[in-house]
Amino acid sequence: MSFVPIRKILDGCCEDQKVALRGWVYRKREGKQTVFLIIRDSSGIIQCPVKKESKAWSQAEKVTIESSLTLEGTVKKDTRAPGGWEIVTEKISIIGLAELFPITKSQSEEFLRDVRHLWLRSRRMNLVMKVRSEVQRFTHEFFKRQEFVEVSPPMFITSACEGGSTLFGLKYFDQNMYLTQSAQLYLEILIYSLEKVYCVAPSFRAEKSRTIRHLTEYWHIEAEQAFADMKDLMLLEEELMAYICRRTVESCKREFEELAADISKLASVKTPFPKITYTEAIEKLNAKQFKIEWGDDLGYEEEKALADNFGKPFFIHDYPKQIQAFYCKTPKDNPQLAMSTDMLVPRIGEISTGGAREDDKEKLVARLKEMGLREKDYDWYIDLRRYGTVPHVGFGMGLERLLTWMLDLENIIDAIPFPRTVRRFYP
Ligand code: 4AD
Ligand code: MG
């Protein structure tokens, strides 16, 4: 007999038929005449009652939570069963009898994080991981439709992209190297051959802040485009976002429902997104309880206040140059500004940063000096401006921040299977 995925049974494939299942014991409730096993596989959970007179009775009595098994029985419709179906069980073969499982009901978040390797079996994490996989699929789908070429950046790097304070250093044989903070500079190299490139790859930040939106290792969706300007950039980003939301609504209805996450906010994501300048953002904030000077960076509280007010994704653009990275281009008519833009969403704040890159060699070198960076560390990057420079733009979006927003997760650490933070790096 071949094994049927539980999802198919819940979808009504096998009424009154004999089926075989394989999976794990999710819950067990013992009565005098019946043992109720709830069995899970990758696709779902289903109730499997075992009657005292069944041949499976002794195995059902013996089996423990999280034991692995195969089971045979007859599918019955039953409105009292979770999901509306059950399998009246006739045979059980235990594969691995589990020891006493440490996770029981109502345990602290802290404990669940300590036993992440076991907690990943939970229904909740199962569903989050499925949505994550779909969001990755739609990201690739989007860029391929837009004729971007997927490229593979290095993780070992020699100079910072986003400032030294969040660089992880490491010994590379006899040399000092770092873990990448962003693939941007490498994507910039590749546009001179491929024009439109993207990647989804890990980025690392030695980030000490303990917030709901910071990891030390996260997955970064990054793209870079030649012969393009700020308008093209914001269009690309908002179309990506709208595409991911629309496709996820179609594909993950069931997961959102079971996770009790609000899918309607995704369905209402429509282009064009609202766009305000940094200066307008400050005015809005100062009209509330904030006191921000032009030139101050926006922190989480400020971003959250603005984003909650919009209630949907939007852009802030034209930031002061002094709070932006060395590679940002300045507009001709206003050298105080950087052609840079962040996308923000409610509750999380910033989920992407992008902008136009300085394509003039002299200006780039001057900017490196101004920021106290060594020209020789960026020699190959300056080469790109020496040989056939072109105007270009690009952005980076944190996959886990995106998921935290999409799924209403309380904390970013639930958007990734093995979170790394200042305090957590096990297992
Ligand atoms: O704003 P960031 O630092 O920008 C860059 O790295 C650019 N070089 C990207 C580019 O233009 N290609 O990072 C981009 C995004 C942030 O908006 C945020 O979503 C995410 O990466 N991010 C983090 N996500 C989780 N944990 C952290 N510690 C993160 N730091 C940044
Ligand atoms: Mg940023």
C-alpha cells in the first residue's frame, strides 16, 4: 500500500477507503475504550482513533508523543474531528519509539528557543517555513520575469559595504577578512556584464541591538540595474512587493488561516506606493511628539510612527547625505542629499534600502576620503568608474523582515529556522 499525505485526506480524497499513513504522534488522548492519536506529517494533522478491539490497540497504548510510525485504517467523515476527518485505525507499526518529549503545552518562548531543533516540528513553524519557501519562490519568479540574471556573490569579503561597526571579522589563513554585509558592491561589478542582476543570499551584521527586527545572519534579496534612475528603482521595488503579496495570497491562504495571520493587508497592496521625502517625514514626525533635527537618522520609534500612520508599505527618499553610505550618489542640484530610499511597513519600519550609486570616479574617491575610508581597500570598486561607468541603481530587502510583516510574527527570529542573534546561535 502506498502512503497518502494527510492533506489529501483532509481535502476529501479517500472517504470510506483504506489508507496507509506515515508520520509522527502529535498528541495522544487515552480513553477506556478508545485511544485518540493525532498524527502529523509534513502536510497536516489528523485524528486517528484506535478502538480497544482493534489489532492496533497494544501499539496505540505503548506509543509516545513524537514517536514515528506507519498506520493503516479507514477514512471516515466526522464533524467532531479536527479538520472534519478521521482514520479509524486497524494497524500501527512503530518506527522509532520516542523518549519523553520535552515540549509540552504552555511552555515559555525562551524554552521553545532553547529547543529550536524540536520546536521546528510544531505546526506553527511548519506553516511559517512553507510560507517562507513560497516567498522565496515568488521572488525568483518576479526577477526572472523581469529578465534579471541570478548571480552568486561571495560571503568572504575584504572591505565593508555598510560601515565597520557591524562587520564580523575572521581569520582567513594568515589574513584578516570579513563576512559580507551586503552583496551590493559585487552586484555592481556584474551589471557591467549582465546589466540586470539579483541574488538571494545571506548577509551578516555584528548587530548588538536586541529588537524584534534584528538578526546577525539574515537572507538578503538584492538587485542592481544598469542605465536606471531612482524612478526605475522605486518602481522595481514596489512591483516586487506587490507581486510577492499577490502570489502569496493566492498560494498560502490555508497557511495564513491556520496561523491566524491577516491576509487582507497583503491583498490590498497596490502600486504605486506612497512616496515622501525625508524632509516631509521629519515634518510629519515633528507635528507629533517627536523632536528631530534635519540630518538626524530615523530610529525604530520614528519609522514605526510613520509606518503605522500610513498603514501600508511606502517609501521615504532623498535622505541627508551625512547619514548615508559612501556609495550614494548626490543630486546635481543639492549636494546635501543622497539619492537613497527606504521602504517601510507598519510595525517593522524599514524593510529595504536602495538608491542611485555614485558613478563619477572623482566624486566617489572624494566621498571615500571624507568618510575616512582607505581608497586602496576599494580599488576594484573605483575601477568600475574608470572603465565605462554607467548610471545605476539597486536595493536590498531583508527576507525575514518581509516575512515578519507578512505573517504578523511577533519577532523576526520566527521567520528563519535557525536564528542567530547576540544571545542565540544554538543549534
Ligand atoms: O539598509 P541596509 O544596511 O542596506 C544595504 O545593505 C544595501 N547595501 C542594500 C543594497 O542596496 N543592495 O540593509 C538592507 C536591508 C534592510 O532594509 C533590512 O531589511 C535588512 O536588509 N537588514 C536586516 N535584517 C535583519 N537583521 C539585520 N540585522 C538587518 N540589517 C539589515
Ligand atoms: Mg537601511
